[in-house]
Amino acid sequence: MELTLDRVTKNYGSKIACDRISLTLTKGVYGLLGANGAGKTTLMRMMCGILEPTSGSISYDGIDVSREEYRDVLGYLPQDFGYYPEFTAQDFMMYIAALKGLPKAKAKVRTTELLELVSLKNEAKKKIKTFSGGMKQRLGIAQAMLNDPKILVLDEPTAGLDPKERVRFRNLISRMGADRIILLSTHIVSDIEHIADTILVMKSGQLIHSGSLDEIIEVIRGKVWECTVPQDVADMLTEKYPIINTRNAAEGVFLRLVCDKKPCENAVNTEATLEDLYLYYFSVEERTDNK
Amino acid sequence: MNTFWNLVSYEYKKIFKRKGAVITLILAAAVSLFSVFGTIIGYIYDSNGEPVMSRYDDMKTDLEYARELSGRAIDTELIMEASEAYSKLELNSAEKYTDSEEYENYARKYSEIYSIVRSVYNTSSELFDVQTFGNMTKEQADNFYEIRRQKQEQAIMQTNMSDAAKQSVIGLDSGVEKPIVFEASEGYTRFFAIMYTTGIIIAVAAAIIFAPLFSGEYTSGADSLILSSKHGKSLLVWAKLFVSFTLSAGLSVILTVLTYAECMAIWGTDGADAAIQLQVPMMSYPLTMGQCALLYSVSVFAACIMTAALTAMLSAAIKTPSGTIVIMSVIIIAPMMLNVSEDIVWLYKLFCLLPSNMMAFWCIIDSIQFELFGLVIRPYIFTPVFALVAAVLFGISAYRIFGKKQVN
Ligand SMILES: Nc1ncnc2c1ncn2[C@@H]1O[C@H](COP(=O)(O)OP(=O)(O)O)[C@@H](O)[C@H]1O
Ligand SMILES: [Mg+2]
């Protein structure tokens, strides 16, 4: 079970949305992290065969992404997609099941199971046009799983979910990751921090990091500092270093920042988190943009 | 196979859940009904604006007269008899001759005979009017078929077809039995005229119903789900094309049968075996009205299938259903306002292969033949075969285009 991306590139005119991305995915949960516009959706579309790469190739155990056999083992939740508003949730699931080639009897069983799993059992007979954003999103997650896919690609699956639903979703993904490849994209760190075995960080079309949480954080381990300083010192530090967090405190300004060495007298070294890493890259981008 | 039928049923479901499609179907049936019954509703008015009789009764009278003459050969005797009756008309410019008493009493009975012989005796230099008809000589009547033959030959020789095609068309006329036997056949006459409207209605309905066949998925945003699913780029596309084929075929058969039944019910079923020359006297095809009706219906059917397939292809290629509807409207309606000269044969014949012209009777029984690789092919054969081949090609293109659709 191996999904291979080989120098996958997508250009829109002179804009490079994905830049020579090479990856090998095996069983497990992969979290694709990146700011809006980083190229996550573009990459996922190419992995689902609905967008042809400008160059490069994608295959699963030697089966090219353009083949029917590939789509047969694929489950995909697009970032934004349309439903048939006149269809009920049940109709919709049965229709997608037909598209995926499930026999009717099996489709019925799967539909019932999955609607229950995403807590839409009681809404099965309601028309989709009456659904809230979160309900639609859950229906989208359910349809992706209909064919018990070997490759599950979820583009911003937690968008529109409330905190309780997010937790349920995370648990679901953790359970399912045992025997398939799951790739989910997000720009919210907490979505994947605890469930992704491997974290992929994308920025401006490039894959800048990939590895386990520990490996990824290695980049800034020991470099995250917290301090509370007077306003003028705070201004000086903000100029010089990537700031992850700042708030006004009684004794001055509280700062959390990334720096190779102790930035000021009273700075305390703290444990780095994925959020720090993400914001670090994000702020580097902003700081260069501002110049 | 099960999956295929399952997908087909969902496609039908999607179409019939759209109000636009359902309204279009109902409208198509209504317009088609009205185009038939509209011609017999209302009254005939005299010069003072007073109603004289209902159009329906008027039509009945014509029908009875025609039936009285049914079975009689159009020969010297009948032509002279008709001429005699027309000679009784007192012609003055104040009144239309058809409003006169003499017309009602003597000539009207032979009006159909007049309209047949007129197209033979008419020449570009001299109009064969009512007066000329009344004064015609027995010798002229004797020469009816000879004059017809000469005129026909002349007309064909004047075209820009190849010699082989010309000879083949001229040769056809020997198959037409002479003298031509008169038969009441108003039902068929009407059918040939009204089927054009019916055909256009079916084409327009097909364009509206199938415009969203593929592009509806683009606009709804379901395309990313469909194209990433196992059957989305293959079986589903065939299912969609199958639906556009069956639905347009069904629509075409139902409306054709409806039009035929209405014509037969109102104007009578007489004339199935009558020669088509009663309707188009100069024609050289040895065909009966019934055969022409069948050939014409087959062409309209094929043209509808082609229109649906073309719509499907455009729907796959164009982002929105409205784009497809606009293009299809132009394709269907523009040729109705255009005229292409027969002088440039290939251009003229291409023009005959546009959907709306395929639905015109004159294009199906046209004397100008299709010529391809040295073969001379009758329009009523070439047209439906071409339409079906084109439909298959459009279908395959739709398949290719949708399968390669990029979501971005
Ligand atoms: N159809 C398109 N035409 C031109 N540029 C596009 C198109 N789709 C995406 N892009 C550009 O490619 C980049 C990556 O977009 P996307 O993959 O949607 O990012 P993400 O999903 O990470 O937010 C963006 O800069 C976006 O503007
Ligand atoms: Mg995105």
C-alpha cells in the first residue's frame, strides 16, 4: 500500500500552485498543513484525478491516478462541492454509492451505518437544501467513506464543524487510519496535532517539511521563549524576531517568540508546539512581505 | 449492468426533479396539440366581417368533395371536367373568385385537381390562372403527362448535380404509375406540414432538457465528487448519454404519433396508398403518402437524436447550461431564417443537414441528391443515416470531453 507522488507540479499561467512535490504515503494519517493559498486543494485535486498535473506523476501501487482502479479505492471530500438540493441525505448517499459501483443492498447498509456514524441518522430522509453547513460537511465526510477507501483524501474536513463534532471527527479518523492512507488538509493546527502520524507543511506551493510531530518541531525546539518586558523592549524584539503570541500584562508586554538564543534577560525557554512552528513560518512570510 | 441501470434511473430522477424540464415537456405537448387544432378552430368571415361558417365545417366540405373524386385517374377526362367547371366562374376583380356562388356550386369540387394541374401547366412566362384553366383545350389536357415530364427533366437538368445524379433522378419517374390516381389525402398533406412544427418543438425541448446534462454538474459543484468516483468518467457518462437518447427518442416518437393521430382524426385516414405526386406533382420519387410519412418521421426522429447528442456534447464542453441553450437556439432557429441557393450544391446540401432543416419535408424529398464518393444517395436515406452517425460522434465527443474535465 503505497501512494507515490513524483515531482508533481501544477502551474496556472505563471503562477506555480504546486512545485515539484515528491512524496510517498503508506498506511496512516497524514496532516497537510498550510496557509490559505499554499496549494493544498490543488495538490489534493491532482491526487484525486480531477486535475491533471502540469508535470509529474501520481500512482498507487503502480496504478496511475487516471485509472478507474485508482478511483475505485479512493474516497474524496472536496473543499467545496455541490449537493443536489432536492435529494435527501439518503438519496445522495445512495447515488454516490451507485457512482462508486456498490451493489444496492450493500449501499443501503453502508448508508445507514455511515449516516449513523456522522450523526445524521434522524435527518436521512430530509432534503439536503434544509441542512446547515456542518450537516452538509458531515454528509460529505460520510459519502467519502462509502466504498471503504484505501486512500481517503479530505480537504479541510473540519470546516464548519462545531468543537464537539471536531472531537468526534478526530476520533473517527484515528480509528480509521490503521489500515488505509488518510490525507487531510487544514490550516488549523489543533485539528491534526494529535491524530496525524506524519505532518506535511506546505508553503507557496512547496512542501517545506514532512515528518512526525517530533521531527517537525525539531526545527524550533529550544528556540521558543516567553518573557514579559516593557513596551520599548517589546517593540525592539518584535522588529527582530518572529513573534508567536503577544498580549498586554500588568507588568508590561507578554511575548512568545522564536529565537536561536535567549533574546532578553528574563526570557524563559518553553516547550515548542506545532502551533509555534506554524506561526513561525507564517510570521516569517509576513515579515518578508512587509519589507 | 445493474450499476448502469441504477445510474440511468438517477439521471432520470435528476431531470424530472428540475421544474424547467417538466414544464418544457408539458409545453411541448401543448404547443404540438395547438398547432394541429389551431387550424380548425374559429370561423370563416365574409367581406362584411360576418361569420359564414366554422372553419371546421368548411374543412369538412373540402374533405367530402375530395372523397367524391377519390379513385379517379387524373386523365384528359377528369382534367376537362374540372376545366369545364372552372369555366363557369364569372371572374371580376371586385370579388375573390372563391367567394362566388359559381365557385361553391361548380368549381370547388375540383379545386384539388386545379391545384395539381396548375403546377404542371404553370410556366415562368405564363401563370396558369383560373381563367386559363377554364379555357384550356383538350389537346393541352392530353399532353398533361408529357408536359410534366418535360418540365421535370428541364428542372433537373438545370440543377448543378452531377450527370449521374441527374440521370438517376430523371429515371425515377418511370416508377411513378400513370395516370396518377386521385385520392383524398388531406390528412397526409397536413401531417407533412405540421410535423415540421412538431420537429422544431422536439428539438427545442431536447435542447432545454439536456443543456444541464453535464454542465449542471459543473454549476452545482458535484463534478468533483462525480469525476473522482469509480464510474464517474465512464459508466456514468454512458448512462447520461443513454438517458438523452431514450428521452429524446421517446419524446420524438410520442409527439410524432400524436401529430399523426391528430391529423388522421381530423382530416381522415384516406390516402396512405396515394401517390405523393398529388401533393408535389413535379416530384419523381415513386413513393406513396404513407411511405413518405414513414420516411419523414424516421428523419425527424434521427434529427431529434442528433440534436440531443449535440446538446449533450455542448453541455460537456460549456461551463453553464445557459451557454448551451443559447448556442442550440441559434443552431435551431437561424437556419429557419436563412436561404441557401441550390447553385452551390454542396453548401446547399450541408444546409439541409442542419437539425431544423432535417425536420422539413422539402429537405427529405428534395430532388437534389446527396453525392458522396461517387455515390448518389436519396435525401430520405442520407439524412437519417447522417443524423445517427453524427449523434454517435457527438456522444463519443461528450464522453471524451467530460472524462477529461478539469476541476479548478
Ligand atoms: N483555477 C485557478 N486559476 C488560477 N490560480 C489558481 C486556480 N486555482 C488555484 N489557484 C492558485 O493556486 C494557489 C493554491 O491554491 P489552493 O490549492 O486552493 O490553496 P489552498 O487549498 O492551500 O488554500 C493559490 O494561490 C490560488 O490562487
Ligand atoms: Mg484549499
